[in-house]
Amino acid sequence: MPRVKYRPADIDLIARMIRAEAEGEGNQGMLYVGNVIVNRAIADCLDFRDVRTIQDVIYQVQGGNYSFEAVQKGNLFYSPARANEQRLAKQVLDYWRELPGRYSLWYFNPYAPCPPTWYGQPFAGQFKNHCYYEPAAGTCASVYG
């Protein structure tokens, strides 16, 4: 059973996003970013109470900006997805979860060492340039299911 209900168009959305956000981090890095996307669709907490679909997650606006920088200024996001990224996107939708992205709802590239918390959320781990953060204990049980 898939981790979240999805349509074929969602595979394409995730494929384009993981390429735009993490192509330089290889397949593993793209899978971690894909985990964050799916986790946000599952999470019924914090900033993600009103996002239930992959499309909601990708195009979510917070503080006047899209949550994912690639939507605003990413040429790769608006390029067609390749077969490899589509395969990776389907993996995260169907079953793939691994630390540090396993329960993470946020990631970013600090261009410096990863801080121990990010907006009060604990550090889950790092993969190449991206730091991953999962919800603080007791704030988002839905993401751990």
C-alpha cells in the first residue's frame, strides 16, 4: 500500500522537485528530499495541517513564498522529469523511508555546519549539503506512523 494516495501527475511533480532540489546529491539525496515531500502530505500538524496532496505540498506558500525555492526560481523544476527521477519518486510514494529523511519535515543547505535545531525542530542528520530536521517530540505523531 502506498504511503500516501497519489496520481500519475504526482510522480512527475515529485520527480521534477527532487531533481531541482537535490540532483547534485545523487539518487540517495533525491530520495531524502522525496521523503520530506511525502512526509509533509502525511503530517497533520504544525505548518502542514492543510496540505493533504502532493500538489498541495509542492505549491504550499508560507510567509508569502513557496515552501520549495525551486518552484519560484528553479529552471530544473520546470524541465521534464527523467526516467530515473520518476523511478525514485515512485519509490518514496510507495515505500522508501530512510534516515535522516525518514521522519523529516524540513531540510535546507546552510552552506555551513548544520545547526542542532532549526526553528526549534531537532536535527535528524545530514546528507552531503542538506541538513534534515524532524518534528520535536510530541508535536507531530502522524509523521511517525
